[in-house]
Amino acid sequence: MALTRDVGRPSHRPKVFYEAFSYQAQSWGHPRRVVAMVEWHEGQLFPRVWFIVTNMTGWSRKVVHAVKWTRLSCRNFRDNQVRLQLFALAYNLGNF
């Protein structure tokens, strides 16, 4: 499991693990995919853990990368929506 420490001398670089599982909250109509990212940093007793509820398929690592990649910093929803659409358009044009 990603929450257990390795035996031996710790690395100076953080160790990162990705896990995906299905979860259904009581208020949800159906189970959803949850991607967890676990980071073990040198000198810390407990790991840093992030959870992302998503409908994206594919490797867990790519899902986490996609969420970090589209980080939005505007204060209201409409501004973030336009910014994300422009970013996706630029990304698609770059790949084209």
C-alpha cells in the first residue's frame, strides 16, 4: 500500500504513489472514480495525500497531471471557464 513507509535509508527526493479506486458517497447516485496521490517527503512522519474525484479514464498519474496542468486562479466561475476553454484551444492548436 502507498501509505506504508519503505524500510531502509530514506531518499532525498519525495516518493510519489498514485492509486485509483471507486467510491460512492451517501448522497451520490452512483460510484465515482477517485484518484489518490500520496507523497512521502524526507523528514516527515506522515505522507501528503490528495484525492481527486473524476470521470477521466486512463492512468492515475496522467489524471493528476491534467488537474495540475489546468490550475485556474480567477475568482469567479465564468472567468475560469473562459480561461480553461482558451487553454484547451491553444493546447489543441499546438498538437494540430
